Amino acid sequence: MSIARKLLMSSGGKKDSTFVDDVFSIDLYKGTGATKTITNGIDLAGEGGLVWHKTRNFSYDHSLIDTLRGGNNYIRSDGSNAQYGGYTDLITSFNNNGYTMGADQNGASMNYSSSQNYCSWTFRKTPGFFDVVTWTGDGTNPRQIPHNLGCVPGFVMIKCTSNSHGWACYHRDSINKLLELNSDFAGNSSIWKNIPATDAYITVDNQQEVNGGSKTYVGYFFAGGESTAATATSCNFLG
């Protein structure tokens, strides 16, 4: 629990705001090679979210596991492969205050042994902060992919989960470029149709990284886009 929330509760105040540590956590831990629970106060049992792992003292890949695809599937941020699936020892449960891992003996490298140190980043699906969306490509051009972020996204990461294609990343200041997590490519592209994302959807073309026919995708939507609404504010002071 955050210091801000403890002070608010001790004073008898009513919590009517969402704090950063309600929706995001950085956790450092040592592997066990056995069941391990990360308790970080992030409710993943409700709306869900994303857990991103990386070993800190071994050169293993990043692994991304989200609640929509399930705890037995992961994708790599530093690779173009389709998702790796069918495991029973990755994230065994998404909890209302974190998540539980199995022994991870199958290569995702998130709890392999006590000789390995790890870092994980947990993002909760929350309007105004983060959203996870999955879809099946239909090859249409253009196509609007809806989201529930509730505001304009500033950054979006998309990965084909059924086939080996590179990541496609949208940034609000580079809507005419394709950015990739798994390479240093940042070339001009029509992948976003040069159309800014809105508070309801992002526009894509029919490239294989985002909307190939019958292929499956996951998108991670991060808030941070500029709003033209007259009521848009970045902070609110209540006295």
C-alpha cells in the first residue's frame, strides 16, 4: 500500500483517485525453481493486465505474459517469433494483489533457479493508463482496432502471436513510421495510415505485423496521447 493511501486512510479520508502503485509495480526478486508468489498490490484478477519479466544476471530473453492470452503463453520483446504456449509452470494464477509463478523449467526464464535474479514490471488494465487488446486479422485496409483505454494512446506495441513477424510500435510523434522492439528499424511506413490514434481506436493497414488475414495479434496500449478536449487536464487540485 502506498504512503499516500496509508495517510489518507488513517485520517478517515475517502480514496477517490487511482495512485500509480495501484496500477504499476517494479519488482526485484530471486528465482526459486519452485512455486513463488509476487505480492505487489496490483489487482490482476479483476480487469487483468500484463507482466513483463527479465533476468538481471543472465542473458535470457524478455518474456511478456498477459491475462488475455493466459499465464501459460508468453512472447518475447526482443524476438519476432510467434508466442510460445502450452506451458503449465509460468504464471499459474493472476491474483488480486499480484501473481503466482510455477517452477519455470521450460525457458521463459522468470523463476528458473536461485542463481538467477529477476526484474518484473506489472501493468494493470486501467482506463487512462493501460489496456490489452487481442484480435484476428482480416486483411482489410484500413481497419480500426478498438481499445478501452478511455483516452488517446501515446504508445502502442503490437505483436502477431500466431506467426513470426516483428513487433509494430506506434508513437504519437511518429505516425508515419514503423518502429520495432526487436530491431533498430524505424522506417517510413503506411502501417498506421498516417492517422493519429483516438480515444476509441487505432487505425492500421493490412501489413502482416498488424492485420494479416486469419492471423492473431495482441496490442498493448499506453496512455500519453494529447487530447484536444476542453476539459482535458493532467492533474486536478482539490484544495
